[in-house]
Amino acid sequence: MISFELSEQQNQIKEMTHWFAENEIRPMALEADRLGKVPDDWLHQVNQMGIQLNTSSFGGGGKSSGKRKKEREGNRMGVLATEEMAWGDPAVTLSLPGAGLGGPPIESSGTAEQKERFLSIFTTDKPRWGAYALTEPEAGSDASGVRTTARKVDGGYILNGQKIFITNGGRASWLVVFATVDPKLGRAGQRAFVVEKGTPGFSCTKLVKKMGLRANETAELLLEDCYVRTENLLGGEELYETSGSKPSGFQVAMKTFDSTRPIVASMAIGIARAAYEYTLDIVKKEYPKQGNYFHLASEILAEAEQDIQAARLLTWEAAWMADHGIANAKEAAMCKAYAGQIALDVCAKSLELLGPTGLEGHLVEKLYRDVKVFDIFEGTNEVQHLVIARRQYAPYDIRV
Ligand SMILES: Cc1cc2nc3c(=O)[nH]c(=O)nc-3n(C[C@H](O)[C@H](O)[C@H](O)COP(=O)(O)OP(=O)(O)OC[C@H]3O[C@@H](n4cnc5c(N)ncnc54)[C@H](O)[C@@H]3O)c2cc1C
């Protein structure tokens, strides 16, 4: 049975991150959106306070082996903290220094030496970022379609290809980059490499202008005859031996989602809550004088609260399973799909209720633009439904 009661430590992290979100993140959210960046001095300051976006600082990602492991709290801590921070502002949260989405693949598949080398750089002296580079022009939802090549040479690999939509990709100190040693091998041919900033042949070609999350950097990257030493092959050569159940780079990428999808879902919930709370406050003050409109607004806001709580419980369940070492790919997909969908709906309805109060330059208008991508990245809703359907039909040996 899952307990709904938060432990003392869980309550503490929730309260601390809420305080930070309310006092440090929210006050600069609209200005960061207008500027299209989070000011460097602010990032320096929060980094010195030890505030980073590192799943390892919450205790690491989930296992999908199905076997029970010693209980951890990291995934639950992670979803509690990111809901609060995204309530403050999602773009600022994604811009916080730390390993970000690059952390989970290193934690789950890196060698001890790689974990030490790449995860220990996130200290308080200077803000640093990690990134996760899977998406390409021809490989988004279908991660098995990766076309970036990795040609084995003496002592390493030569990478060639293009990556798009990479969060914090331009400023990252290192990126987990997915490539194929042979496109004909499909998933089995995929490998994950850690490419360090400054490696010859690796460059950031463009920072993308977006509808939402404008303050957060999204980059396009190019790998042109980029030589990467074998020491940077994630997990080492032995991880990719094809015999038995050894994973390919594809599985490294998929395993990451088991812990990152609940985190992304919790961010969508934080955004929905921010829009809902703001609108509720206005409705309480303004609408009672307006008869029927008040009833209509109350019904919309009651549904919003119900949806937010349902999404939160799905998310907590997926995080709880990851903490207990229980396979959670289906639950991670469910919470991600549901939270992304209801968050979009809550923001749209909040905007409708606010009317002219919700025009450009207003918090809820910004949240409405920001929330759209939450049903796209980390897998679109259609892809989450495919993940769920595959598990529904698995006992019947039907392939979806
Ligand atoms: C702001 C932002 C940040 C991002 N950050 C990162 C990052 O840090 N690292 C990274 O690697 N990527 C990142 N991405 C990329 C993101 O993960 C992809 O955009 C996403 O996976 C969808 O891929 P796509 O855009 O190529 O769409 P496509 O795969 O081309 O999909 C287009 C449409 O077709 C649907 N579709 C596709 N296949 C199927 C199917 N089999 N069945 C039913 N419907 C299907 C999709 O649901 C979608 O509606 C980011 C994207 C954005 C917008």
C-alpha cells in the first residue's frame, strides 16, 4: 500500500523548494521570459547557494529490473521539489545549473569512473550544466531512427551528425549523445557517448526561438568528425556486447525515461497549479458579484483541482515504484501523458476565465505558452499511449 503521508524529510524539501520558488524564482519569471534568458548573475548566486537541477542530489533514477531493491527516496523527493520549482517558473527551473536530463543516463549506465568524472563537476564555485542529446531531424518520437554515426577508430570513435532541440545544449560542459555504429543494426547499433564541450568537431550552431519556455536555452548541435575517446563511451564497450540481455544505447535512452518522465509530469503539475491558484484568487475576489458566471467558474476550478490531484497521485505512484526498484515504464508514461494533458487544459481554462486580465505579459498567458511543450518533450502523448498499449497487449504476444 502506498502511504499518502509525506515523511518529515519530504515535507522539508517541499517547504524549502516552495520558499525558494516563491521568493527567488517567481519574482523574476516574467522578466526572464521577456529577455529570453535567465540572468548570469542570478545563476551564479543560486549555484553558490547549492541549488541545482541534479537528480543525483535527490537520490538518483529508477531501476526497471522488476526486482525489489533497498528503498530510496530520490524519485519522490525529485517530484516534490520540481512541482514546487515549476510552480515558481518552469523555464527558470530548467535553466538551473546541474546535470539536468544528462544525469540519469550517467547514473544508470555509466562506469564508476565516468560517474565520478562527469557528475563531480557540479560544485558551487561556478554554474555548470549537463545535457541529453537524442533528438535529430529524422529521430524524435522514434528514437530508434538516430542517424548520427559513430565510426570506431584507434582508441575511440568519430561522430558525425546533427542534434536538435537540446535543452541547455549550448552551454553544457558535457552532453550524453546518442549515435549508431551501424544504422542497419537498428536499436542494437546504438551507443551513448559523453561529448565534452570544446571537443574539436563539436559545435552549437543555433539557439532556437520558441513560443514558450523562452528563458530556457534550446540548442541545435553539429558533430563533424568529432573524435571521442573510448573512455567516453557510456558504460564502456562491455555494456554493448549484444549477447544476453546487455543493453544497447537505445535501452540506455529508454531507461532514462523511467525516472525523468515523472519529473517532467511533476513540472506540468506545478504549472497547472500556478495557473489554477492565480485564477481561483481572482475568481474569489471578482466573481461572486457576477451571479451565473460565478457558478460556471466554480465548476471549472473544481474540475481543475480534481485533475491536478489525480495527475499528482499518478506521478507519486510512478516515482514511488522507481524508488522501490519496481518496473515503472507504464506508470511513468501514464503520469507524463495525463499531467501534460490536464496542465494544458487547466492553463487554457484559466486564461478564458481571466479574460482581458490574462493578456500578453501576464503570468497565466506565459504559463499557457510554457505548458504546451509538456505534452511534446520526453515523448509526445501519442508515444506515451503507445508505451502503455504495448504493455497492455504484452501478455497476448500482440505487437503494437
Ligand atoms: C523545448 C524543447 C526541449 C527539448 N529538449 C530535448 C532535449 O534536451 N534532448 C532531446 O534529445 N530532445 C529534446 N527535445 C525534443 C523532443 O523530445 C521531441 O520534440 C519529441 O520527442 C517529439 O519529436 P519530434 O519533434 O521529432 O516529433 P515527431 O516524432 O516528428 O512527431 C510528430 C507528431 O507525430 C506523432 N507520432 C510520431 N510517431 C508516432 C507513432 N508511432 N504513433 C502515433 N503518433 C506518432 C507525435 O506524437 C507528434 O504528434 C525537446 C523539444 C522541445 C520542443
